[in-house]
Amino acid sequence: MKRNALVAGVCLMFAGQALAQSPPGPPPTEDFVNKVAVSDMFEIQSSQLALQNKPDRDTKPFATQMIKDHTATSKQLKALVSSGKVKADVPAALDADHQKKLDELRDLDGKEFDQAYDKAQLEGHEEAVDLFRRYAQGGDNKDLKQWAAQTLPHLQHHLSMAEKLK
């Protein structure tokens, strides 16, 4: 009897660890739209800031590409929402966390700015790839899910580019 209780306890412990370690599922549509819109705004604004700060050789083309691509994804997302295919509100401003990151970047220049910008881009694109992958695999809105799947390869390419920033 004690052995069965011990085995059951160990199984529950490992099951709890497995649940804690398993990746989260897709976010609800409203959360996905909010995160994507805020991420796009941050990418655009931080990249505009990078171009104003006399960027180094690899940052300038990267920042230019981020402005172009994330402006396009913002327009696509807004079109999905305005068409009625996606029921969500698109935020008009950065959330507190992204605003703080942007403000911190504004206080830097030269090499310090480049390093902080590069780090922010790497982290942001890692999060975006994960977010889009999860939504593309199991999101609850078919049109948004399809858009996430179509956009994911571009974000993976951005991540690859961000990994090469020096």
C-alpha cells in the first residue's frame, strides 16, 4: 500500500514537471493581435531610432528592413481586423514594457546603443517566432492562423538576421 502511494506520488510529481516544462499553447486571438501590434510598433520605432543614431554597417540594412517588413505586417493585421475576419482591437500605442525598452534605447548612443538594439532585436524576434509558431499551429481564428503561418518564415529570416548582428 505504501509503495503504491509512493509510486503514485512520484508519477504526479513527474506529470507536474512535464506540464510545467511543456510549451504554452496558442494565445487567444485578442492577445495574439495585441502582442503582434505592439511588437510591430516596437520594431518600427526602435529601428527608426537606430537609423537616427548613425548605425554601424550591419545595423543600418537590418533596421531599414525591419521598418519595411513590420510596416507591412502591421497593415496586413489591421486589414484582417477591419475586414471583420478577426474580432479584436489593435492597440495604438506601445505597452509599458516596450515603451520602457524604447526609452532605454533613447538614452544610449554609439556602441552601447548598437549592442542594446541588437539584443532587443534578437530577443524580440525569438519571442515573435515562438508566438507566431504557436498561433499558426493552434490558433482559434482560421484567417489569422493562416496569416501567422504565412508570416512565420519572414520572422524566422529576421531572427536569422538578428543572430548575425555584431
